[in-house]
Amino acid sequence: MRALFFALGMMCAGVSRGQPGLWHAGVWQPPPGHQQVPIWPGEVPDAGLVTGPESTVTVNKLVAGKPWVAVGHVPRPTMTVYSPTGRNTGAAVIVFPGGGYNVLAIDLEGTEVCERLASRGIMAVLLKYRVPFTGPHWEADCRCHRDAKAPMALQDAQRTLGLVRARAAEWHVDPHKIGVLGFSAGGHLVADVSTHWDHRAYTAVDAADTVSCRPDFAVALYPGHLLEKTTREFELNPTIPVTRDTPPTFLLQAVDDPVDPVENALVYYIALKKAKVPVELHLFERGGHAFGLRRTKSPITDWPRLMEQWLGAIGVVSD
């Protein structure tokens, strides 16, 4: 984890490491046919803690033979809706890209996943949440973990869940089949919003903030930050207070993950099991980190099929 955060930090500072490419100012735009819209109608909560301008970079560290795009300095969060293609299952999934709460892997762990979900009849909502330092993160200057000055990523996640549920009828979504999916830091955000939905982390701004922001199901892929703030080995981060009301969860991680140790998924699994929350865990000996859904020779990259079978098993989708 530390090595990745250090590399991302260097990239954000404009330092080329392994020829990552050049940062370009300007708001990231989704693929043609999709429109991103702000999730906050006015000023965002804790405005000023994240400053722009927004920027993007093509990272030439290849994943399955292709580069990936990182978005940094997002002061104005947005959501982009991917409507189902073909039949509509009535389910919706809000996608949280990873990037260490420093940048967002916007295609590798964002648009590509949304396109897959939409092709399976599931409405996908890509959340471009605020970064950097909007959740727990590693800072290279002190070589230490630090918390965000305010829970900005959680605020954005709660707000988006409320918006999707408030617009469920308009978007032909079952309000009881709205879930979240995230990678790495986004996997931590999945756990965060799964255990912090009973109270908003911000002052309500409109009617969308009066409906529940509890996910109906959750998917956390190679999650991080679940081992921090503990006093003994193999203990879950106490800032993730699992209860019986935590939503059913799907977990996946590689044992050889060099960034977020596999114990992240294990301690969360154990906490969910003890709380009698339905949970499914998949561990693979090899697979590494940050593979998104790009297929490689590694069996772990067949995870979308496993997740879709799980969604069927818990009644979110049907054949």
C-alpha cells in the first residue's frame, strides 16, 4: 500500500515515475452517450478542503496490456448513469473507483465496470468522488497513515445512494435493490458507507437526503484501510462498526496482493460473519492488485461471473 500511495503522490506532484504520462487540466468526461451531473445542488460540504483544477493522466503501467486513466484533484463530485442495455433487472450499483483516496482509476475501476454491469441489465452509477485525502490515506511526507480532515468521500457516497433511491421510479430501479461496488480505497468506501448509513455525515440539503442511504448489498474488491487503528493483530478497524444491519457483502482478494494485504478482506469477513450478515468471500493465491475486470491468465479476473452468481443467489437479479 505504501509503495502505491507514494507513486500516486509523486504523480500528483507532477513527477514522472515509470513514464506515467503528463497531467492535463480539465474536467474528466465520460464516454460518448453518457453525461455526468453534480451530486450537490450548491456548495459541497466542507468546500475548500479539496481544491482544483481537476486533472487527468494516462498511466502507462499496463494492466492486461492497456494503460489506465487517473483523475486527480476533484473538488466537485459527479455521478454518471449507465442505463441497462437490453432487459432491465431493476437493480442498480454505484461504483467507487480506487486510487488510495489520492486519485481515481476512472476507467480501470470505473467506466469499464459500469459498462459490464449495464450489459447485464443492471443500472450502473459511476461516482467521481472527491480526491485527494478525502478518506484514510498514506502520506509520503511523513510516511504515515492519516485521516481525512472531513469524511468527504463518505459524504459523496451517502449523497449518491440517496439520490439514486429518490429517483428510483424515474430510473426504473427497484429502491430495495441498490448496491455499492468498490476497489481498493473504493472497497474501503464500500465498507464505510455499509456501516455509516443511519446518520448523514453532512447537513441535509434537499429531499434526497431524507431517504435511506443504506446499500441493499455491497461488493468490496481488494479493499484497504481495514487493518488500521487496531491494537492487536487480525482485528478490524474500529471505524467500521459492523452490525446485523450491515448489508449482504461479496468480498474478493488475492493472497499475494502487494498493496492491500489479504487480511483486509479476512477481518471484514469475520466481523460480518459474527454479526450474522450474509457474506461470501473469494480468495485466490495469485492475482496481485488493481486488475479491475480486465481479463488476464489469472483466475481471479473471472470475478465478475462469481459476483453475478452471488447477485442471483441473494435475489438481486434472476435468470
